[in-house]
Amino acid sequence: MKSKFLLLVIFTKLALTSGILGQTKTTKKPTQIKPVMETPVEIERTAKETPDQYQVRLIMENDAFGGFSDRYYTNGSRLEFHMTAGESNPTRKVFSYWNDIFITPSETTKYLQGFAVAQEFYTPTNITKADVSYGDRPYSSRGYFSNSLTTATEDTSITTELELGMIGPSVGGKSAQMNFHNLINSPTPQGWDTQIPDSYSVALRTDIRKYYHRFFGTQYNLNLGNINTDVSFGLIFRFGNVDKTPGPGSSALQPGPPILHNEGNGYWYFYINPGGTLQAYNATIQGQMGTDKAYKSQNRSSAFSNWDSFLNNPTPDVGERELQYRALSEDNGRNTLQRYVLFNEFLVKGTNNPYNIGLNYLLFNNIFNGAEDIAFTTRVFLLKNLSDQWEQIPDNAKALAIYSIFRPEGGKLPPIVRYYSYEILSQFILDPKQRETLLALLREEVEDRENKTYIADLKRAVGFVRAGFVSVSNAGFMFGLHYNYQTIDFQSARGLPQQHQWIGFQLGKVF
């Protein structure tokens, strides 16, 4: 009996403990199901919160990458850092007023704040000349820092960027290009001392990309400021494994949006982007706004090209001779041989010019040919020719010849050297009175030019075609390779190339 009673007690305790009897199971039930009840709420809250995103992107462009000619827009580089911009972000608060004009925000809209540093270099057609050639693009370099906001949906991106920077020698274009050319064993650029001078820059840029189909979209770009004021429009055709995501921009000149990427959702595509730009102002071509320290070689007239008029000595052939001298002065960087033939025809033959080809070429090069850098083989030939006639050359001409052959690289021809070149040439082709008058005019011209910088006229309409490949991996690694073709953006002299090509690449990572 006792044993049965003991078994009953033990069974009762086990039942109570396990919840078979009593309320133990009922009181513990909420504790067990509570996590199950909260999980959907937590998932819903997490879905509404966009995780912070950070990314870096590097864009590099150079005409040397494709083996193209070194001219016009010759180099550009840009380093960017972007991060998610929350509602309290100052950049988002300011720029979103403008961006929201072109887009309808939603809960899935992304906002990315960006910072960038960049530089651009521009050169004329022939970089071996110390002077800018007739009707060519000026030397200029531009650097800036920028702050941007990108507003992006599944098929549209708006990127607005405010930049502060400067244009001129302080950007460092001369040393950067000279060092790079020495590294790759290319000709040393000679004319950077003629570049457009220092001035500060402020600009506002907006890039709009809209995709109507994953393989087709449009692009608009607006620049306002004292460096560039222009508007561009383009079509974008692409093919690949991509949805309507606008993807990253392709050029340092029009960088566009950063890497647009969702974790675990990579994409790749090939694209072609034809379009055009209408320019209102470009400081890398036209120089500073309102400056009076500029001249255009297209409009220049040297004292030597119209000396008959200055001397008030009209003759029947004055007009023809002025045209000949002007043609001799109009160096477009590609017509050296033709103009040297003119030089020999009108300033050597039929005159008292006693110099041989060695000294005459140096005079021609200093006065009419932009002080072009002389190749090593040509220097050897000129030295041999000068040595054969050394005793007959005046002392001032000897000193000029030695300096002209061995002058330092990468700098302007000193005005005094050009002045003495005129003097040595004119002493045998003009009588003393004419020569004295001409040299006085030349001295005034040299002094006036020394304080001025060459600029060019703007070409209003510019066409471009861009093509390339973009890949963004599931983990957020980005690689892009881009080809660029563009018609020239300035009014050029006849015979200069009317287009330019370069290649660029991008590397980036989303964190």
C-alpha cells in the first residue's frame, strides 16, 4: 500500500512538472511563441532600413593608353569616395531640392554623398614647340575638389556636383606631363610656360541618366560656372546581363553617378553612347573671364609680316609680300617644311643673306617655327653645317646658334633670343635705316607679347561617341574600360586634326 501511494505521488509530481496537470504549460506557452510572433516585425523593420554603403572609384584617361596622338585633352584623372546620405546629411538637404525636380523619390530611393579630387591637362597639336602654333589649342591645366549628391532609383540617376578649384600653372600640369613623358620615353613638352594663367574656379554640374529599357537610355549633362558652361545630350545603347540600373558614369569629363550596386546582385554590359555638346564658355580655351592679357594667334600680325606698311614704303608688290610673310608666320604645327621652303624663297634667295642652311634653319625656327625642339639627328647635321662655315659667321650669330641648338628643354624661348634672331636675319636683307625701324617695332611687339597669354576661339557644337565595357561583381568590385572619340572644341587653323581619341579605365569597390 505504501509502495502504491509512493508511486502515485511520484507520478503526480512528474505530471505537474511536464504540464500534463495544472497550468504550467499554459504559463510557459507565451514565452515559447513570443519570438515567433516578433520575427516578422523585425524582418519588416529591417527591410525598411537601408544599410550604410561606402565606395571608392578611380578614373584614369590618357590618349597614350590607346597609342593615339598626344594633343588636345591629353590626360584626366579623378578619385572619388561615396557614402550613404541619411536624411540629416547636409549635402542631401541642399542638393535634393534640385535633384527631386527630375525624379520622384520613394522608400527605395538611394542617396549617396560623394567627394572627389580631379585634374585635367590640355595641350596643342605639336608639343615640341615652345610657342603655341597658329590656330591651335592653348596649354591649360585644371584641378578641383568636389562634393556631390546622387539620387538613384531602379532606372534613373541624378548626380549634382559642386566643385571648387583652379586653372593654371599651380595645378602642376607642366611637371606632371614632363615626368610622365620622360618615364615613357616620349618627346618632352616644350610649351607649358605659355599655359593659361592661374585663376580660381567654381562650377555646378548635373548629370541625368534615365533608362526606359534595360538596353536603352538617355543622358543629359549641364555645367554652369567660370570654367565650363555647356549642355550635353546623349543616347545610351547597351547589351549584357543588366536590368534598368543606370550603372556608373564613364568619363572623367562627365563622371556621372558612382557605382550603383545592391549586395549580391552584380551586372555587366557593353555600351555605346553617341551625343553632342553645346558650349557657351570654356576657360581652358578662352582663358579667364574679362581678362585683357590675352591674344589669339589667328588675329596676330607681327612687325615682320607687314614691315613695308610700317616703313611707309609702298611698292606694287607690298600686298603680295605681306601675304608671303603672313603665310610664313602661320605655323599650325604641321606645316614646318612648307614654311621653311617659303623662308628660303623669300628671305634667303635673292637677298644678301650669306648664311648656310645651318644658321638659316635656326633663325627660321626661332622666328617663325615656334622654337620647335630639334631632334638629335638634326642637331648633328646642323652642327656639321655650322662648323663648315664657322669663320664666316658673326660673333652674335655664333652665340645665338650654340644657344639655339642646346637650349634647355621645357621652357619658353626668351624674348631676347627671338629679338636677336630678327636682328641677325635682317642685317643682310634690309638697309640700316629699315633695320633700325624694324627692330624698334619688334622690341615693342616682344614686350607687349611677353605679358599676354595665347587663347583660342570656341567651337559651339561638339560631337562625341563613347563605347566600352562595365562590370560590377556580386561583391561590389567594379571594372570599366572606355573608348572616347570627340570632335575638336575650338576654332582651329586649316590643316589641324578635327578630332581626338583617348582611352580610359575605372576601378572601384563598394563596401
